[in-house]
Amino acid sequence: MDVVTGRRKTRRIDLGGVPIGGGAPVIVQSMTSSDTRDVVATVEQVLALEEAGCEIIRVAVPDEPAAAAIREIKERIHIPLIADIHFNHRLALLALHAGADAIRINPGNISQEGIRGIAALAKEKRKVIRIGINAGSLEQDILARHGGPTAEALVESALKNLILLEEMGCHALKLSLKSSSVSTTIAAYRAISEKTDYPLHLGVTEAGTLLQAAIKSAIGIGALLYDGIGDTIRVSVTGDPLEEIGVAFGILRALDIRRVGPEIISCPTCGRCEIGLAALVERVEGELKGMKTPLKIALMGCVVNGPGEAAEADIGIAGGRGVGLLFKKGEIVRKIKEEDFVPVLLQEIRKLASADRE
Ligand code: SF4
């Protein structure tokens, strides 16, 4: 179920069949870490990401064989593909000819002439261009004017290139203004959202390994989404891109923007807890990985807050001494023994999930 409330209205674009902006759900993106020239490895990674809920994929295109590989990759995946281009605009042209649904350009490292060439072909093929501004590679003149990669510098670069592409007749555009600084990221997106209604792709770049990336992204992307800003998101994680999807949907779920997959509410435990709660949460979380049904599952250590939280949830357990009260939609169903927690919960959750699908 998608919940779209209080979002800033952007213009709608279509990226390979996925609507973006204009009231469409906030879309979760990722990027492969495989060598794009290795079609088998790249397809395998994209399919795993699709399974986890990824809705648009970006692949790096560092050379001509990588651009050519897009044709075969596209035939074997099911979500739109964005070709990530730096330095050489000809690679963008090859990627478009190979069937890429969109091109991400970094205007800081492609000549204006090159950008014009990409714009002409993207327009002809009705493909999307993402203007991907990055604090690490801003145009030299803009950097000099602002004394560094400030939020204002990111916005100036984005607007300059937006105007250039619009003049070329391109209107299927989206923008990103990424920085590894959370506060610069937030300031830049807030400013650009006042100046244009093109869809915005949110991300905090080079955010680090999972924990750091989750913290930075939850704050940066989360603050913007809370403001109603943002049409697509990517959580950048150093490591397995599969981790990005869980964090991304976690952010969307926490803000009630999209409800996809189970939300587990569990207490931190304290001296009152008389069940093995941490192990229970870990088991249940592991078993439910990949589940798309939006369910709220409360796993609570005792009856102090347990029944209250569990009653709010679709299903829950409030622990006692080696036993627990099973709640379903606010009603106590029965008392169960601790050794039966996992099988009973999973059985009940799967029943709820299949009822939701009917
Ligand atoms: Fe402690 Fe119970 Fe609260 Fe969990 S629900 S933190 S066990 S008082």
C-alpha cells in the first residue's frame, strides 16, 4: 500500500514505465556494484535488488563495452535502467542506443557540447535525463564563485544545467544535488525545491558503511521527505547494495510515506523482560526478509507497554515468564509458550499476508 500525503507537487515524468513526481509514490532506487561489462553478475545483482523491492536501477558506464552490455542486461531485468555517465558524453549516446531508460549525467565533468549531444538524443528517444550534481565534482567556475561546494553552489550548477537542457527541448528531467554533508544536502534540496517543480532524486552521497549510511540517510533524506520534498530516493551504502533497499523502505515506512513490508516494533528490553526478545526479533526479521505485505508486528518484552503496543499492531507478542500473550488486531488471541513464539508468529503473519493479497 502506498500512502502519499502532504507531498510537494512536482511535474510528472515517466522513467521506463515508472511514474515519478506529480503525486506518484516515492520510488526506491539503487545502483549495482558489479562490473557492468559482466552481464551475468550485473543481472544477478539487479534481480536480487528487484526481489528486495528496488524499483529503478542505475549502472555505471565507464567504457564502451559497459554501454554495449546494457542491451543484454535490459532484456533480462524487469525494472528501468539508468546509465551513469561521467566524462565521456559518447558513452551516454551508446547507452541510449543500447536501450537505457535514462541517463544520469554529472555536468561537472561533461562539456556543454557533450551535454547538448546527450540532450538531443534523449529528446528524440523520449528518455529521461537526471542532472546529477555532486559536491565532489562541481564546475570550477561555480566552485570558485562560492568558495567551495556549498548548498548555493550545488543549486547554481543544477539550475544552469536545467536551463541548458530545457533550451534543448528536454523536459523529462530530474535533479539530484548530493553532498556527503547532511546539512549541505538538506539546504541544497530545500533551496532547489523552491525554484523548480522538476522531480527530485534524494540521496546523501558517500554515506559510508551500513550504520553510518543509515544514520546519514535517515536524517538527510528523512528530513527532506518530512518536508514533502523528494520523488525518488537512494540510500548509498559502501557494501552490498541490497542493504540500501531495507534502509530506504525503513525511512519511507517511518514517515508513513509508503508502507511496504513488515514493520517490527520491539522494545529495548529491561530488567522486566523474561523472554529472549533480541533473538526472537532477529529470527522473525530474518524469516520475513523480502516480504512486501505492510504489517505492523509488535514484539515486546513484558506486559508493561507490551499489550498497549501490541494492540496497535496487526499482530504482536507481549512476553511474560517463559510465555507470551499473542495479540491480533488488538485482540488477545491466546497465551503461547516461548518455544512456540517463532512458529506461531510466522504462521499467523503468513495468514495475514495471504488475506491481504486476496
Ligand atoms: Fe522493559 Fe517491558 Fe518496556 Fe520492554 S516493554 S522495555 S521489557 S518495561
